[in-house]
Amino acid sequence: MTRAMASAAFDPGVSDGDTLTGLLAAASGRERLESWARDGLRWQAMLVGLQRFQAVNRAFGQPAGDAALVEVGRRIRAFGVDAFASDGLGNEWFAARIDGSAFLLAAASDWSRERWSFMADALAEAVARPLMVAGEAVRLTTRIALLRALPGDRPQVAIDSLSHALAEAQSQPARRLIWADGSRMPRGRSGPALEGDLMKALGRGEIAVLFQPQFSLVDGRLTGAEALARWDHATLGRIGAATLFAVAERSDQTAALGRHIAERALLAAARWPRDANLRLSLNLTAAELALSSCAQTLDEALAASGFDPQRLTLEVTEQSLLVDLESAAATLRALAERGMRIALDDFGSGFANFRYLKLLPLDYLKLDHTLTDDVAADPRDRAILRAIVAMARALDLRVIAEGVEDEAQRALLAAEGCDYFQGFLRAGPLKVEDFSCFIAAA
């Protein structure tokens, strides 16, 4: 993601930004669409509505409902970052909260109807993952209206069309996606066919691994990399990690996908210069943690690659711990006993359940990019960062900041005592061979 793309996606400093979620507000979203239309850009959008969200407010109270909306907004934004950074085209995009529990995701792009439908379906899966509401795991269902604007289309008319289509979809329980122009969903690689494509891609080794470099905030040296995944689909084009895992989750292939990424990443990392002493970070999903064979699978992958387990960091998110925290903690303790380090990823993006800090054998807190986005300009963000770093120090944890995109952010994070960072300031995700060159030049 370029810095221009980042500012297009999120601008907490705008006067008409949404104060709850930090996304753009409705007026700012319309202005962005108007700007694209004036510039003659093709654009497309999807309007996401949460089904029966008022039931959440009634059951748990409005503060809990607001916290759920914040998490949904974060997921939509993260999905946009992944989708539009992974297409390699540098398209402008944004996410906005339109009204109540409705969100708009729009891009100045010209993807096919098939691909836009596929993206909407994957976004629905991402939003539907369990989230914590007042201590309870809750699944929210969505309806999504889609639109590809034609030259001369007025944005306000287009948004109205999306709203009408969303209302129609919400009245039809079996219809999750609907096109605002009334046309049928395109026939293409979706549903079972796409899930079959993924199974074949895993069998053929077609899911590529990328490395996101990580650096010391003390002296700027390269310290390691996080392994990410990307799928170049024959007809849908480049598919980023968030969309890829949404497809895998729907088809019960998440554990197989995680194992594939781990095996490929470890084999590649084993070829890094040993004297560089670089660490590899792997993400563990809920599906992997739930398997009794999780530790054995990692042992086998490490043995096959020859990579030192003491140079491996395993990243887990709050979402991956929701199903069975006690079991996940036991698995992570077994992995920590093997010398692997554990990081709690996306810290500060959800509900910051402090029970995790007590039960898990953590070595790192990895700050979500929403905590670094405006840290150089907002005193309240700096105060929150300072408190998190102080807590981490008291617990003997190191702090990693992600999403660092400018020097002001980096300098402030270093001054406040964070230990490591990753982000487009220094390097985006790199192909395996490009990261080897990056090591040599570091």
C-alpha cells in the first residue's frame, strides 16, 4: 500500500470523519466519490449492512454495540488494505461509515463484476468471524449491495441505488449479495468452484509467500520478517491474505493453508544468512490452534527446513483465541517450551482482553496500525501508546508497531520506547527472492 492509498483509506483528522470508528463519515465519502467522478475515474462500491444489529444493543447495551461497530469498521478497513495493496495497481480507495450499522467500501478501480462479487463475498466472511461483545462471542451477518459506476453516473444517485438494493437484500434472508442495477450475480469462480480452485492451488504449491521486513526502532537494523500469503488466481487476479483466508475458512481449508504457508516460509527462511540472526514471524489461525497436532505439525516443518525454532515467532490474534482460550493457551505454552516466541497481534484493535496477558506465554505485543496511524499528530493517541508501552515493560514484553508509513511516526514510536516496527516507510511485502536481495543490501 502506498502512502497515498493509506490516506485515501483513513483520515482521522478530517472534520467530518466518523468519531466512533475512525473511518470516513458519509459526507466525506460522498466527496471522495464526487472527486473521482470529476476526474473521470471509473469506480465501484459496496454497501455493507449488518443484519438485526439493534438486537446486539438490546442484549448487551449500546456501549457494547458501539465497540462491535468499531471492530466491524476495523475489519472492513483491514480488508480494504489487503485487497487494494495486493492488486499491485495502487488504486485509491476508502472505507466510510454511512449511517448506524452501514458501511461503504469504494475503490477507483475497474475490476470485473465477477471479481467485485467475489470480493464482497469474502468481505462478508471476514465480518462474520466471531467477535467479543460484553464477554460473549457473537457472529454478525451481513447483506451487501454492489455497484460498478458507469461514466457520467452521479455518486449520490449511485449511493441511493445501493441503499435501495441493500434494503431489498435485507428483506430476503437467503440473499447475501445483490447488485444495485438489478442484474443477476455473475456466473464465475465463486462458491464451491472457488473452494476447489484453492484446494488445487494448495496441492500445486501456487500460494506464494511474501516477507514483510521488520526493523529495530533503536538502530534501524533489519531484524526479521513476517510471512504473508498471496494467491495469483488465473481469472480473478491477485488475491491478498485476508480474502484468501476468508475463502479457506468457508471451505474448511484454513489449517491446510496455514501449514502450506509455514512450510514454504520456513524453507525460504532457512536460506537466510545465519550470521544475520533474522527472526521469522508466522501467523497462527484459530483452526490451527484448535488442532491437537498443531505443535507436532510445526515441529515437522521446522525439522524439514532446518530453521532454528528459537528464531521463530508465532503471532496470534484476539480472534484466534475466542473459541477456546484455555486450549489455545496450553498449545502456545507447549510451543514456547520449544523455544518459539509468541506475539499477540493486532493489539489495541479489538477489546484488549487483559486475561490474554495473564494466561498466554507472551513475548511481544504487536500494535495494530490503527494505533500508529495518527500517533504523531494526536496527543490522546500518544497517551494511549505511552500507557501500552509502560504496561508491556512491566510485563517484560517487547512492543512491535505495524503500519509505520512516515518518519514522524517512526521517530515518535522510538521515543516512546517501542522496540520494532514494520511498514511501507522502509519496505512493503517482498517476494522471497527480493527479500534475499534486501538482506544482502541491509
